[in-house]
Amino acid sequence: MKILKNISLKTYNTFGIDVLAKQFVEVSTLDELTEILTLYPDFFILGGGSNMLLTKPIEKLVVKLNLKGIEESPSTTDDNSVFVSAFAGENWHDFVLWCLNKNYGGLENLSLIPGSVGACPIQNIGAYGVEVKDTITYVEALDLKTSKVVSFSNANCQFGYRDSIFKTSSKDKYIILKVTFRLTTKQHQLNLDYGAIKSELGSAINPSLSQISKAIIKIRSSKLPDPKDIGNSGSFFKNPVISNQLFKTLLKDYPNMPSYNMGGGKVKIPAGWLIEQCGFKGKRFGDAGVHSKQALVLVNYGKATGSEILQLAQLIESTVKNTFNIDLQTEVNIFS
Ligand SMILES: Cc1cc2nc3c(=O)[nH]c(=O)nc-3n(C[C@H](O)[C@H](O)[C@H](O)COP(=O)(O)OP(=O)(O)OC[C@H]3O[C@@H](n4cnc5c(N)ncnc54)[C@H](O)[C@@H]3O)c2cc1C
């Protein structure tokens, strides 16, 4: 393992923020990981860098997880299931393609989400009516207190909307090493009701998993900026969940406010709509901006610093609060 000094993380985060890592190492095995953590107890885990905003140089050792491998075993109780385990350093979309190539169903709607397999449970990645919690059976992780590998069942992960135990009570206590999914082999349960999937599929009556994946890739590519062209971290904020009471009050002034009834007296409001109503869509402040097609995505047009993006995020938060009395929460992990 080679420890590099003072390297730029610009190409390691999809926002394209140019900050220095004082020390940087790539690890490919569990042994390498445990060895390095013994030597450097103060570290920063980096997956694909697609859900982080870096606002200053990183003094800790940056550990890029490159643990690779995919294993499968058929279910012994159910002839329509297969268990597939992937190591943390596998690229998420490549893993989805691997599953599609085998005609294993369950992850097709999550095509083209950037990042690594290891990070997928952390915020319970989701898109087009599917969340990764629907297929995860368990997560293996290194317990940083005991240095032992432990296993979390789906229930123990405490998954929620863009949330899990790894983002809340167990934040920074584990390094996820491997994730196991239960996928379908024959009778696939397709989720086609969300957004424009059906219209993109056109006349396909019984679409294949690959056709669904291609449709989703096409829709996503037309709506979201590609980090290779414009730096971004996808949705910057979560969609806020508000009380029915506040929703009813707001409807008087904003009768067209879109909403999704969550039950239990709660309503989810698209954060992108709120941001757009506040006039931020397409706005640019130097090289930091709000994407012109999707107000939920903050972008780096080239040389924005993490602090400039953060300032813009804070301006959006306070404007939304003053306008709607709604608190926005960031989906992106901010390191400041
Ligand atoms: C264009 C674009 C579109 C996106 N679309 C979606 C979408 O549709 N749905 C969605 O849910 N998300 C989406 N995202 C967000 C992002 O893709 C996911 O959050 C992804 O899971 C992040 O993976 P990563 O490996 O890049 O994580 P990183 O950004 O590297 O890390 C995120 C956090 O997890 C920690 N971490 C990473 N790996 C591990 C590990 N193995 N063990 C412990 N901690 C770890 C890091 O320290 C950091 O705190 C999008 C992002 C972009 C840029």
C-alpha cells in the first residue's frame, strides 16, 4: 500500500471540488484495511465521492475503498431467488449491469446511480419507485470499536427515506465491507408506475429488465447533469416531510403545491419545487449554481469551492424557511 501525500481530490468527488488530502491510500483487501486503520486511527472513508461536499483540505488519512468481488448463491428455499453479495468497492452501476446480464431482477430501477456498493445502504439509495432496502438481506461491516466483522440484517439497518443506522446512531462506527441482495431469477416484480418509465418503454408489453434499465438511463440522462460535464452530487436536499396542518395552511397561498401523502398526518413536498418557487432554478453565483433543469441539484461550473456551494445551499435553506416555514435537510454529506 502506498500512502500518497498532498494529492488533489478533484477527480475523486463528483462535485469536482479541488481540495487536498494530506495523505491518501487505496485499499483492496480487508487485511490491508485493518492494517492501515491500526496505523492511522484518524481516517476518512471515500467511496465514489458522489454524495459529499468537501469544503476544506482533509487532514485525516483518506482511505479509498477498492474491495472488489461479486459472489452468488441460489436460494435453497425459493426457486425464484438468488443471493448476490458484492464488495464495497464495486461500482454501483457496473454491479447493476452485472445483475442485468444474468437476468437477476430487483435493481434495474436503480440503474446509473453513481457511487459504490459499500455506500448504497448508507442513505438507502432510491430512484423511480424503488429503494435498495427492498432487496438488501444483510450488510457486513467492520466494527471500528472491536475490529471485528459484524453482520446487520435488513431490519437492523433501520432503513428509512434516504436514511439508515449508518447515517444516524451508528454513523462513523462501521466500515461497510460487503452487501448481500436477494434478487429474482424468473418472475420479476417490475416497478413501472413511477415517472416517465412507461412512456419511455413505449409499446413494449413485457419489457425485459434490460429494457427497463435502458429506459431509466435515458430518462436520468435527459434530466440530471452528468458529473463528467458539470460537477454535482445529485439531489442536494431531501424532500421535506411536513405536518398536514402546515400543508393545509400553505395550500391557501400555494394551491398548486405538489405533495405526496405519507399517512400519519404527514405530507412530503418536493424540495425542487420549493427551491424553484424561490427563484433559484438556473441561478448562478460565480461558478456555484442551481441546475437549470432540476432545482434540487446544485452544480459546480468549474472552479467553485466547497464553501461557495455550501453558502449557496445555506441561502436556499434560509429562503425556503422564510417563504414556506419549511426546514430543508441536506442529502449530501458535508465536510466542513
Ligand atoms: C448525478 C448523481 C445522481 C444521483 N442520483 C441518486 C439517486 O437517484 N438516488 C440516490 O439515492 N442517490 C443518488 N445520488 C447520490 C449518490 O450516488 C449515492 O448517495 C451513492 O450511494 C454514494 O456513493 P459513494 O460511493 O459515491 O459515496 P461517497 O460519496 O464516497 O460517500 C458518502 C458517505 O458515505 C461514507 N462511506 C462511503 N463508503 C463507505 C463504506 N463502505 N463504509 C462506511 N462509510 C462509507 C463516506 O465517508 C461519506 O460519508 C446521485 C449522485 C449524483 C452525483
